[in-house]
Amino acid sequence: MLTASAIPAFLQGAPTLVDTLFDNTFANIHRLEWFDYALLIPYFLILVVLSVYGTHRYEMIRAYMKAKKNGKMNPEPAALFEQLPRVTVQLPLFNERFVVERLIEETVKIDYPRELLQIQVLDDSTDETHAFAERLVNEYKALGHPIEYHHRANRHGFKAGALQEGLKTATGEFVAVFDADFIPPRDFLRRTIHHFADPGIGVVQTRWGYLNRNYNVLTEVESMLLDGHFVLEHSARFGGGLFFNFNGTAGILRVSMIDDAGGWQHDTLTEDTDLSYRAQIKGWRFVYLPAVECLSELPVDMYGFQVQQSRWAKGLMQVAKKLLPRILKSDLPWRVKLEAFLHLTPNISYPLMLLTSALMLPVMIVRFYMGVWQMVAIDLPLIIASFWSISAFYLVAQRELFPNNWKRAIALMPALMAGGIALTIINTKAVIEAIFGVETAFARTPKYAIGSSAKVKINDTKYKRKSGWLPYAEIAVGAYFCYMVAFAIETYNFFAIPFLILFVGGYWWAGFMTLYEEWKGKLAWEKARRVAEQSD
């Protein structure tokens, strides 16, 4: 038993100091006015909601480890086909001049009996891709490849409409889908088709890989974000018997499942997730094969990345509005319902983050007078749930995917968090549009046939979209956070400074990088115009 003399002198007075700090804190809390509570209550409620989604990342890590331990990764087919079935490969295109040649060239190399294979090029292009793709298809068809070209005069239903139209002439019992920026592995069908010998299997999804992972810091961040989804989330959901989604490409689907689920529908921007949930509600089972990697191309410019992510964010929220009522009213197990809710609604965190950003400065001013203990007691658990979960989630994914070369991910974590913050404004807009039913066209992501290290000129391509007001809003919000950094320094709130700097970096990275890329594009366009005028 310790005696008082055994305790160092500076610790013997600690209880009195602690009591004093607590007393001061509670005294300050009692002096708060109604306006202060009007700020603090919604602020902490938002942080609690964000913490729920952060805690869910920890659950995904736990479920992944459990699935891995129980040997539920990369399952073998329950049986093998005695006679291979007919398969249709669908290649949906829209203005993909830079990548269509690579796509078709790699697709015709797929190892599968020619007499059992049909390749459909489903082209909605409105530019020179139309004529170029048609000529390529005719050349390969003349060489004996089972390929055919389909062109629509309208984009009704966008990608979903093109896929549904292609099914009208599809001869396969199964359809494999590859977007224009993907490279199908030669053995893709050999490694996936036999899972369908089980008549209850509706989809086999494979893992995305990235041709240009190391092109720049942005593509490294994008690859880490997607690796978290494909390495941890898909594996955890599949291994735990939960719903997960076909990702719209690099997968194969049973045609009868598509029909049974109601076909491809275009009332959401993520037709793949929509079909996936409708099918699984009806009892179809999906298989995930992370060992089968399909290489693809990541957006290399900031605004292209933002447009892609905002489309996914809006589409996922649209699916949540459309299908969550049906899921929650069904007789599915509660754990399946809960996971479906958390899977379909995480993008609500973006408008919540924007609200938190607006409240943060007045809340910092109010809390400056509340004492230190409430920051330890309240903030630390929320930070562990909300922010540390991000680091843990993506670092575990990198360690699992690259066990001998994952430590660079540690250095990239600030950039990854800043990249997530860079999506806040555009994804907030997307989520609000989804909630209020604002319809927008399918915004394609430009692809340029970029390899892992080759630097190409992308600034003069007509496929680049204008960012409009977005980068100026991001720069303004970044300046607001920069002011908060100054306030935190002035009030000795050093604990908050690293988090505030992340927000400054994220918003300014997005805003200034977009403006810089558009400026380079304008210079390239002006140079091309001068050259054309001189040649005339």
C-alpha cells in the first residue's frame, strides 16, 4: 500500500488542481447564455453523427479481419460448368476518343471460346469517337472477332439506357461490363464464370487496380481512397453476408437476375448500386473476388476527380431515397438493414461538415471561456471516432494490399485527409440536389490513356469541363479557416491548429489547383489557335 511519502510531491497536489479545473469548467458552463447553447448543441450533434460514420470504419476493419481469419476471401466456385455458357461483353462509351482503341484491343484478347462470346460496343458518342470506334469494330470483326457496334442517336438513360438497350440483342446468359478506361484481364472470364454454376449467384465483382496510381499526388490519394472501398469494405460486406454493390464495371452479371430485379433503371446516377440493391432484396447473392484485378485509369486533374466523386455521392443518396424505405420495411435481418443504411448514406457527412465549418469559429470563441476539461472529455472521443478512424481505415487497406511497401501511405495521410476535405463543397451540392430531387445529366469523367509514369498533355482536350464558381468558393472557405488558425494561435488553442490547417490545405488545394489547371488549359488552347491561324 502506497503512503503519502511514497508519492512525488508534485503529484500530491494533483487532486486539488483537478478539482479546481473541474469547478472552473462547470462554473463557466453555468454562465453560458441561450445563444451559446444554440451554437454548441447543433455543433456537437453534428459531430456525434459524423462519429457514427467514423465508428463504422472501425467496424469495417473488424469485419474484414474476421472474414480474412475465417477464410472467406477469394472463394472457390462451388461447382464448375461442364459446358461453358455464352457470355456477352458490353463496352459502354461516350466520347472516349483517347481510350477506345486500347479498350477494344484488350477486350478482343479475352480468353474464351469465340463461338460462346459476343462483344458489344455500346457507343453514345457525339464526337469523332463515333466514326473511329465504328471503324475499329469493323476491322476487328473482319479478323474474325465476335464484336459488333451499336450507336444510339440519343443518350436516353445515359449509361443505364445504353446497357439496357444492349440487352435487347445480347446473346449471352451473362454480361460482363467494362468502362472505357478499363483493361480487361485476358483470363477474366475463366476466373469468374464458374461461380455462376451456383444458380443463386447474380453478380461477380472484381477489384479495381490503377494504371496511373503514381502519376501525381492526387492519383495516389485517389487510389488509397478506392483501395479502402475495394480492399476492406467489399471484403467485409461479402465475408459477413451483407449487401454490397456491383461497381458498374469490372464485373459480370446474370441476365436473368437483371430482368428479375427490374432491369437497368436510370432514375439515379449510380445505376449499378441501384440494380445491386434491388437484386439482393429479391434474394440474389453476390461474390467478390479481390484477387482478380482489373486495371483502370484515375482522373489526373482536381476538377475531374471532384466531378466523378460528386456523381457517385449524388447517385448513392438517390439510391438511399429510392430503396431504403423498402429495405427498412422488409423482413431482412437487422444487421443487413443497418449496414445498408450506413452504406448508402455516408455522403450526408459532407453537408454536415460544411455546417460544422460555419459553426466552428463562433463555437471556438464560446468554448474559449469554458475551460480545458470539457475539451478532453468531449472532443477527444469525437476526434478518435471521426478523424483517427480515417487514418486507421486507409492505412490498414494499404498494409493489406501492399504488405512490403505500404509505409509511404503514412506520409500521404495528410494529403488524403485534405483530398477528402476538397470534396466538401461539390459533394454537399450533390447531396442536396439528391435530397430535393434536382435532376442533372450524367457527367462523364475524362480519360486520356495515361500510364503510371508517362506525362501527357491533357490541358488542350475538349473533354475538360469548366469549374465555374466552385474554386472561388473553396478559396473563400479556405481563407475562413486560415482566419480560424490565427484565432487559435491568439487564444492558445494549439490543440485545434493541426486540424484547422488540414481544412485550409484541402480547400486551397482544390481551389487553386483547379484554377491553375484551367489557366494552363487556356494557354494551350490559345497556343493551338495561334498555330492554326498561322497555318491558314
